[in-house]
Amino acid sequence: MTTLYILLSCSLLNNILTGLALMLLPFLLGWLAASAYHKVGDLRNRVASLTASNTDLNAQVGTLNAEGTDLRVKLTQHEAELESRAAQLSKLKNDLIIAQSERNTFEGKLRECEANAAGGGGTAKAAAAPIPVFLFAGKKYKQDDLKIVEGIGPKIEELFHSHDIKTWKTLSETDPERLKEILVAAGPNFQIHDPSTWPAQAGMADRGEWDALKKWQDELDAGKTV
């Protein structure tokens, strides 16, 4: 009898446990589903928030890129304007030096005329008129200074003077082949030079085409076309 009672009790307990399990299982599944749903919702909200933030950041990056482009354009414009003003300033300096040299020349001629007038027809010695000096490419040159030509140094200038090539005009009218003959005859230290551009450079100097001459010389290498 006791054994039967125990068996019945165990069976009843199993049924109760099974019933409780069957009651708890839907609750647990529902809780897990609700929890997963809320987590998915939170993730979706975070994704939406990050997407919105990313859109804002992309818009800010686009704005910054556009501002950077504008700044680069303005910087390029300012640099070009600065170069233009520097070129204008250099030209004005050259013009000022040339004007001063011309004034000195005129003053010398005036003193000569005054001396001639005071001496009764030219018996007095006139003061020598100063040779015009001007600035080119940051260096001072005198009128008909052959060294203004890219490729010509003091030795070559002295050599050309010995062949009666003493002015820009004379050099501009001398054939490059003739210049080459003079250089070759002067020896190895001279014959390595290429005078093909020298007459044209001298012609620009003689005509006062300083900007064009400076631009061309910047493209030359020791007087030779690169």
C-alpha cells in the first residue's frame, strides 16, 4: 500500500512538473521573443542614428572640400597677382634706373653745352657723360654690356671687343657662325660655347624688350635652348 502511494505521488509530481514546464515554456519563449524584438528595435534605431550622423558628416566633408577648393583657387589667384605685381615692380625699377641714367646723360650734355658756351665755342673741356646703368634680372648693367646675354661672360665679352663687337646692335647683326669661328679660334676654353641664341638676345636688349628677354633666358641653359 505504501509503495502504491509512493508511485501515485511520484506520478502526480511528474504531472505537476510537466504542467508547470508546459506553462513556463510559452512564457519563456514569449519573453525571449519580446527581448529579441526590443534589441532589434534598438539596433535599428542605432543604425538609423548612425546613418543620419554619417549623412551629416558627409555633408560637412563636402562643405569643407568646397571651401578648400575655393581657398586653393583664391590662393592661386593671389599668387598670380603677386607674381604680376613683382614683375611690374621689377619693370618699374628698371625704368627708374634707365630714367636716372638718361637724366645723368642729359645733365652731362647740358654741362658740356654750358662749358662750350662759356669757353667761346668749345675750347673748354666738357665733362664726360656717365654711361647709362640699369637693373636687369636683379643685376646692374651698363648700356651695351655684352654680359647681359645669357652665355656670355667677361672673357667672351673681352674676346668679342677685340673683334670690334662692342655693342648689342653689332652683336645682334653678327651671324652665329661668325661668332663660333671667333670662339673656336680662341681655344678650347671658348669653343665649347654655343652662340646660336646670342644675336637674338642682343637684339632684344638693343630694342629694350626686357620682359621677353628675361622670359626667354629663364628657358635657356648657358645660352642654349633646352
